[in-house]
Amino acid sequence: MDASRREFISAAALAVPGAALAAAGSQRQARPLKVCVFADIHYQPGVYVNDTPEFLEKILARAERERCDMVIHLGDFVHNVLKAPEKAYVKMYNESRVPSYHCLGNHDSDDCPYAATLEAYRMKRGHYSFDKGGFRFVVCDPNHYCETPGQYIHFDHGNYHRRSKTATVNWIPPEQLEWMRSVIVGSPRPCVVLSHQSFERAPNGGNVLNKDDVQAIFREANARRPGTVRLVMNGHLHMDNLRILDNILYWDVNSASNQWYAKTHDKFPAEYCRTHDRASHNVGWTKPLSGILTLWPNGRIRIEGSKADYLFGVTPKAAGLPEFDSHGRYTGPVIRSTDMQFVYGT
């Protein structure tokens, strides 16, 4: 785990049939698109760690300082858009000097109606697409649960927390799959796909249950025109990881603010825990994590990451919690950097 991300990606790419990677610095092309990406900031004052506007302010300042073309979060932004602090938080993001976009997470309508979240986030529905800087961004919405086969219910006011024991959760419904296929397959522009839950991980631990159907769309698009789907991003898992699969880069974007554990700990100051209801379920970061993603039309992808220290110096080890998840993926306060060049066949 001491190897740099660049070394990891080079090794991983060589193991993927059909993937060809060259030194990123060897090919440069003008007019790249620059995007500030973050996930799982979980702004809910009095509940989670890092519950002031400062983290978002710093992310937006970085996006402006880096002259990004846009900024987007990958869900779990706020939990209740109807509360005054959260309203002001969303307003600050919506009115950022850098154009801002939303992606729905499972917690974005925990304590309010789904319709209210859509209105606050300036969205007509949970999934949408837009073209920018020569790329197509496809924002997906797996926030559905299924009580009976074929009937998919969108998360609304925390209803999925009250689902039956036999219900399954985190689905892309059939009509959204058809929509994804319509905007991706045959797209005249390279596609970047965004989702809160993962299309890359095995369908457990909160990931998309019908991810295989989604990946089939990606393969169909790339079979027709190699390089149509180039990058797939998700939040939700609070992990930092990259994987190349079918010559597509999957980016598991770490939480901007914390790691969540079902097990509690008692390592934070007692006064802090009295004013932060669920702090004992967290280890937190001292500053926000975000990534600056730069995309070139020729297939080059660069991520400029960030890192922080642990809040109050409380590491997972000190709290008696695991530093790696069951897949061996690191849970600490880092988004590592990488720079690579994909080469697509014809």
C-alpha cells in the first residue's frame, strides 16, 4: 500500500486485456476540460463532524483558484434542504462563481421530500445529462428500492430506512436504463458517467444491484466507438480507489469530510460529542478533500488530489476501527493523484 497511485495504475492497466496506456506527458492536447469533484460532505449541523460551511467554502475556493470549468458533487450533500442552515449551504453552492451541478445520494432526501430536494438542487428529476467542453456528462440516480418485483420506489423522506426486510435497495429502474442507453450509446462526445452508488463494486454494501446491466451499456457503446465511455465516478463508500475495467477508469471518490463506522468509539472530546450527535460513528478530516479532474479529448485523464490529517488526531487504529475495508481499500483522509493516457482502438 506504500506504492504511489501512478505505479498502481500502470500495473493495473497492463493486466486488463485491450487496455493501452502511454506516459501521460508524451501526448498533450489543447483545450482540456477541468472539473472540481467532491463527494459525501454530509452537511448536517449538530450531527456529523465538520458541520460548518467552511469545508464547502474551501472546495469552491479551490475550484475557482484552479480555474475549473465546473464543480460537481457525487451525493450526500445535505440531509434536509428545508432547514435554514442547509438552505443557505445549497444556495452558496448553487450561486458559486464556478458553474455547479448536483448528483443525488441516498441521504439527500432523508429528512425532507424528494420533490423538495429536486427543487433546491435545480433538477427536474434525479437523472440527467449535459454536454460541456466536448464531453457528455451522464448523471445517474440509483436511489430506488424494490418491495415487489418490477416496482421501484424512489427514496423520499427517508422511506428506504423503513423498507421491509425482503426489499432490495439501490436500483437503476428499467426506464432509466433505457434513458442511459439512449444518451450514451452512439454519443457524439466522450462520456463521463456519475453516480452516488458504485457501478464497479460487487452488488453489496450499498452498491448498485443491477450494475451488470449498466456495464453492458458501457461495453456496447465502446464496442461501437472505442472511448465513448471513458470515466465512471461514484461516492457513497468514503474510499479512495481507482480501477480500470474494460478500458474504462472507475473512480471511487473519497468523502470530503469523514469516514463512517457502524461501531462507535469514545476518542473524541466529550464536549464535542455532546454537540455532534453521531460524531462517535465517525473519524473525521481536518480539511476537505476534493479532486481536480482534467480531461483531454485525446484520452488523457489527470486527477490532482488532496489530503488531510485526522480530526483530533483520532485514527481508525486509535479508535479500534479498521483502516482498510473488506476489499482492502484504504479509508483514510486522502484523494491521491494520477496522470494517465488512454489509447483507444478503432
